[in-house]
Amino acid sequence: MTVQPFEDVVTEHGPTVLRVCRALLGPVDADDAWSETFVAALRAYPELRPNSNVRGWLVTIAHRKSIDVIRNRNRAPRPVERIADTPAPTPAGPADEELHAALDALAPKQRAAVVYHHIAGLPYAEVGELLDSSEAAARRSAADGIANLRKTYGKGST
């Protein structure tokens, strides 16, 4: 079996990994997590077993890199005596910001299950592994997350 060039892997799966990173971290930190995902994947790619689920493997790496970003963000010192600079406007439109806010409002397992299954396209069995739960629990978390999104998303724009 011929190994697919890594450049082709990035081209094929890069958009999915970026959507996962943006859904978990927001637009500010997503690009860094995306880059770190593919740097780590490039190092490990030669050892990847043939016929592996490359998309699932990359989403798992992106999940772990996103957790690292969140941990680093939470550990970073925060100034308290001055007002934070306002971030530069992002290319995301109001609907994207509204959706991201609705995703942020979900419980962590619901948000992760929705992102991994509905955005990354992973099967529930793999979502369960990522969440350290069963396939049924992952399915339930995703269903509850979608139900909560349907209740809250789009309420302000109608």
C-alpha cells in the first residue's frame, strides 16, 4: 500500500480540523491549535498504521491540542488593574459569533459531542472514546446538545 503524501492529508482534512479547533477554542486560538495539530501529526505520520482512520486520528490530536490551549489560557496570568484591549475584528460574521456563543453555552460534553460528531463527522463510537464514555453516552450528549442549540440558537436574530 502506498502512503498518501502528508501534504494531501493536510489538504483533505485541514478544513475539518480547523472547524473542530474553532468550535472548541473560538477564532482567536484556533489557528495555533490547527498548526500544532499538523506539526504533531507530521512527526507521527510515518508510524501511522496502514488503513487507519486519518480523520479520526487528526481530530483526536486536535482535541488534545485544544485542551492544551485551554489549559495554558487558564494558567496564564491575567492583569486585573487595567482594561483588556479589545480584540481585532474577526472575519466571522454575526451568525458565526452567535453560533459560537450558543456552543459555548452548552455543557462541555454536549459541546464536544456536537463538535466531534456533527462538525468533524466522527462516528459516535470514536466520539465516546474521545469523551471517555460509551457510544450511547456520546449519542445522548450530542442529541441533548443539538436539542439545546435548537432552543437557543437564532433566538436573537428573528
